[in-house]
Amino acid sequence: MSRLIRKQLYLEPAQDALVKEWAAKRGLSEAEVVREALNLYAATAQQLRLPRNPAAWAEEKAFLEAQGCRETVPGRREWEREDLYED
């Protein structure tokens, strides 16, 4: 087995129950179940990559450029988090 790196993560109670159930059913540690889930997710994500949307990127670029045109004050931002979300 390769060198393992310790990680700590937070699960919702339902997720914790699933990990415990799957580990018990398969006779594995909870950590092994999480590692297998990550490997499965990574393999699936590569197959399901969505095509790039040039129009969406152009819209995002225009938004960011508009944000960058504002006068800035060192150490202070001129926008609020809510400005990033549509109503």
C-alpha cells in the first residue's frame, strides 16, 4: 500500500451513517470506504466532464473586468459578497 496522508473531514449525520453501514457490510474500515468513494468519484467525474461553454466564460470575464474597474482602497474591498449573487 502507498503512503497514506491523514485527513480530517466533517460529515453530515446521514453521510456518517452511510459510511458506517457500508464499512460494516463490506468488512472494511470507514477510511477505506471513503477512499473507494473518492476513487469512484474521480473516475466518474473524468467521464462526465461537461463541455466548456464559451458564452458563459465570456459573461464571467465581462463581470470580473467590471469588478476590476472599481477604484480600490488598499486593505479594503469596495464590494459586498451579496453583489456577487443575483436577486
